[in-house]
Amino acid sequence: MSQRVGVTSSDLSQLAFVASQSGTNIQTVENSLRILGTQMDNAASGSKTAAEGFNELGINVKNADGSLRDKMSILKEAADKMS
């Protein structure tokens, strides 16, 4: 499953634990990570709608070299900015 959603198995285990503690399940986490990845790809490819969501949080989806950042770093940054 970790390869399907693009995170390490360790990160996925941590997310599964948090999900279980908050009353949700790993399928919801998996779907959310897929959506995040799709929106990151869309933003990086120039979708104004996708980019606006990240920009409103002050999040850049690309690294300095132009490559896409990893999902967990984006997820953690978004969580920090929304807390």
C-alpha cells in the first residue's frame, strides 16, 4: 500500500495509527494521500486551481531543483500551517 500512495511504510504505519485514534481508517488515509498527490501533480503542472490551494497555505510543491516534494513533507507543512 505504501508504494501505491507514495509514502514510506513507516510513515504509512504512523498515519494508520493516527487514523485509528481519530476514528477513521487506513482506506480514508490512502484515498486522501492519493488526492494530495494528484493535486500536487496538478499544481506542479500549472493548474491554477490546484496551485491556489497550496499558495493560500504558503506551500510550494516543488523543491529548489524543480522536482516534486514528497507527500509527507507537504502533509506535515500543511498540518503545521493549519494548526
